[in-house]
Amino acid sequence: MFLEMAAVFYNGRFFQSGIQGENHSFAECMLVDGAGKIVHVGSSADEQIRQAEVGGATRRDVGGRVVLPGFIDGHMHLLMFGQSLQKAGLETCKNLEDIRRTLKDFAAAHPTASRIMAKGWMHSMTDGKALASMIDDIDPRPIFIDSKDLHSTWCNTAALEEMGVQDMSNPEGGEIHRDENGRASGLLSESAAVTIVWPHIATVAPMAEKLAAIRRAVRAYNAAGYTGLVEMAMDENGWEALQTLRQQEAPPIRFAVHWLITPRKTEAENLAQVDRAIELNKQFNAETTPDCRVVGIKVIGDGIIDGCTAGLTEPYSSNGVSCEPIWSLEELGPVVKKADAAGLQCALHAIGDKTIKTAIDALERNATPGRRHRIEHLELASPDDAARLGRLGITASIQPVHADPAILRAWPALLGPARCERAFAYTDFAQGGAVLALGSDAPTAPHAPLTNIYTATTRRSAREPALEDRVNAHFALELAAAIAAGTAGSAHSCFADGWAGKLEAGRSADFVVVDMEWGAVDKLLQAKVVQTWFMGQKVFDDADAAASSS
């Protein structure tokens, strides 16, 4: 539904706040013009509202509900998310037996599928083991199992043979795990998953399937209240699919894209990838294609805590493993410097405290203040580094869904209690002056923003709501701060704050109507998106969705 004339949205609570949620308040109504721009937000008694109504503006009652700016996912993976909606979900599995049963059931339900694709596996479900022999007898077709964090792929022998990995050497920053005889044993981790598995899956998938996956992703995102997203690991395959889709239709969501830079053997090879991002940015930017921009690069600096691949200052407590960042400061510096000089934003994945320090050092030494460079995840930051973010103008790109206590049960043994006390220090980042950008990292975690905000504000589990554990409750965000991080903060993070992120005059009419009890963060899991509007167009209506599914 497009607005053909001005419309007054009334009988709602229209959220307004600063970029960190400060001084939040609620207006009574909002005036949107026929072009899909916000003209006024304020009181129903305001002169602008009165004149619009006299002039014949349509009146739209939002039923006393809360109206928020359209959410912008600050960190997600578009094509992979769309594809994940058709994969076997292992998220509720507890052990190998559960996994095998789920895969068998999925295989039986999809007899014509060329491959068995699964998602949501965690190392702890299988005691850290991921061997082809553990799943070879399930089905003769290739089986690819994504780890929850997407940093590893567990394969059966048929999948290993299809990719031809036996004669491959380990890529820079990754590993093809092998047995005592040197044979690939089933697991590909870090850049081996990114540079071998991902391109293979992309190559064998027909374009029609990829287009359908992106359409599914956009529909799911609109239904969850999103009007924008930041794609955080774009490659040639995903880019081709997205541009093919855009040539056929105009998806009702905005894309800001970070081009993935994978570690290579030489500096020249690393910088050549940055050149590609620079080339694309010249073609796809705010002036030429504001709905789909290449805004920067993405560099994966380390792995994850659960896999003992995150770069830590001190060895892991459980096994004494000492893991270095994938990129040294000397390797990372030239990449950051070149991207920054071209006006690109650098998004640096950093989970462990050592990698976080390396990432901040690289930006401090090689980047220009004001470029809104960003660090992704920041799961274990030291107090000193937490404070440096704001001083250097670095965006703290956070994913509270990763702070869910249901998926952190292994952390005390891996890190020890003292280090666990620094996990997900969101309020430290904000108090240091950093802008927070809230994302989901879908498909590694659920994409729904209200679920994300539940964990951000309560530090409790959305996966297992009955679980009473809270992860460092003193780092919990206030509700207004979490909402702002998922709207204004994410818009700021990708320079979309000129047209999105807030309900204010001059910005696009991107907003979401939510049935929720404001202030009752413990009830956020029951909150419901009622409508999503993008550029003055209603792109999701819960009533319509319910009717079509009944």
C-alpha cells in the first residue's frame, strides 16, 4: 500500500530519543507526505497536523500502540540468511544423537534435494568433535552443517569429495582438519569455511534459488520490523545475486554492504580485494544508489570463544591453548589505510581481547577520525579498550543475541570466572562515548530485533526463557538505549542517518507499529510487530499475514 496523499498517523506513542536513547519521549502523532517522507512529529493539536487534516489528509489510527523507527540490522548476512530458512535447524539439539535424528528426519522429508544442508551446530553439542565418520551413514548425499557462528562447516565424506579438499592446502587463516593419515576428517574452520565451503555452495546453487533466498530474507525482515540492513560479508556471488534481484524488482528494504577481505599470502593480494570494494563504492553510493550502497570492507580478525579460536591475551583456561589474531597489526594496517584513504568504512571482526586491541590499534594508527569505522562483536573487551572506542569515534557493533546465557555454558571453563566478568560490556562502550549499533548476525542467531533487545535489556535467555541465569546484569542496556542502538545507532553506523533511523521531519517514513508494554522488558518476548512501513508503503501487516496463513 503506497500513500497517494498525505496521511496523519495518530493515537499512538511515537518514539523519539537521542542516539544513545537519552531524553526519550513519545509524540502523539506523525504526518507523512505522499512521497513517503515524514513532515511532522508532535501533538495532534499542532498547526501542521490541523492544516493537513483540513487539506484532506488521510487519518490512520495505530490503535494506541508504540511506533518505533524502522529497525536496521547492524550486522547480518543476507544470502546466507535467506538460504538458512530452508536448512535443517540443529539449535535445540543437545548431543550427537539429537543431531543425527534431526538430519535423518530432514533427509527423509526432502528426498529430491541434491544436498542435506543444516545450521545451528555448536562444538559443545559433540564434545568439540566434528568427523565425517559421525554422519556418513545418515545419507549418501553431501551433508554440510554450518556451525552456529558460521566460522566452521562440518561435512560428511560425500561433501568433502564434492569440494575436492583432499588435495587442497590450508588457506591463510583457516584449516582443513585432517586425521593422522593426512586425510580431511570432516571439519573446515575459519577462512577454510569462508573461502572453500561458502563459494562452493554458492556455485552449485542455481541463480533462481539464490534470488528466492534473498526474497525470503527480505520478507522475513519486513515481518520482523526491519526497513534496513548492513550486509557484513559480501562477496562476488552474493553481489551478483543481489544486483540481479534489483534489476527485476525494488526490494522494500535498504542495503548497506561491507565487502569481505580474506587473508592472502601477500600484501598485494590483500590490497587487490580492497581495490574491488573501492571500485564498487564508486558505482554504488548514496548519490547513485541510496537503496543499495557499498560502504566499506569487512575483515575477520579472529574466531570464537567456543572454538578456542578467538584471540586472547592469556591462554584458554580449559586447555592452555594460546590463539593469535588471524591478522597481525602489520598485516591489517595497510588494508585499513587503503580503505580509509578511499573513504570506505572498515568493519573489523574482533571477539577476543587481544584481537580487539589489535583492531583498535590498527584504526588508531591508520584511519581518519570521523569515518565511522567500526568493530564487530566486542565480546571480551578490556576496560581500557572499551573506553578507547568512544575516544576514537569507533562504532561498537554489538549483537546481544550472542550474549544469551543458554549458549554460553562453556565459557566459565574456557575463560575462568574473572574473564567472564568482562563479557559483552555494552554499557562500558556507551559510557565511553561510543555509538552502539545493534545487529543480529543472522543467520548465526535469531534475526528478530525485539528478541535481540530482550537479551540486551535483561541479559537473560530468549532461547530458553525459563532459564534464570543473567550474563553480567550490570552491563544491561536501558530499553530506550537498546531501541536507539537498533535504529538511530545502526543508521549512524552506515551513514544512513540523513534519511533513516529516527522519526523526525525530513527523514523517510520508515517505521514499525509494535504491540508492546513499554518499560516491561521482561515481556518483550510477547511483544509483536503489527505493521512495518517503508518509504510510506506498508510492507507488512500482521493481520494480513494471519489471514493468509489461516
